[in-house]
Amino acid sequence: MSHFGIESLGWTATAVFVGSYFFSRPSVLRGVQMSGALLWIAYGVLIHATPVIVANLLVFSAAAWTAFGKTATPAP
């Protein structure tokens, strides 16, 4: 991938992640956060940046856990 393509991927990841804060429905917010994290992971792989990869694996995992893995308990 060209330098321009890699830079574009990084800026797209930034826009998606920042844009996630404008969604009020938690399910949509988590989905957009997971998409942004996947873009950041791809960017990290392309620039060989392990901290970027690991940080966004954690973000993706946390968003997926809160979206799909957590069981809801009724309020008392």
C-alpha cells in the first residue's frame, strides 16, 4: 500500500472513532467503535506499530464485550 493509502487509512480510522461519540444508541456506538478499532488495527499492522495494534485490540474487545458478551440484569 502506498504512503498516501496508509495515511488515508489512519485519518479514516480517526474520523470513524471520533464520529462514534455522536451516536446515542449504545448498540450503534459500540458497532462504530469496533469498526474504528479494526481500521486502527489495520493501520498499526501496516506501520508495524505494536502499541497501536494492542491498544485497539483492547478497544475492540471492550466494545464487543459490552455489545454482545454482557448479560443484562434487571434493576432492583
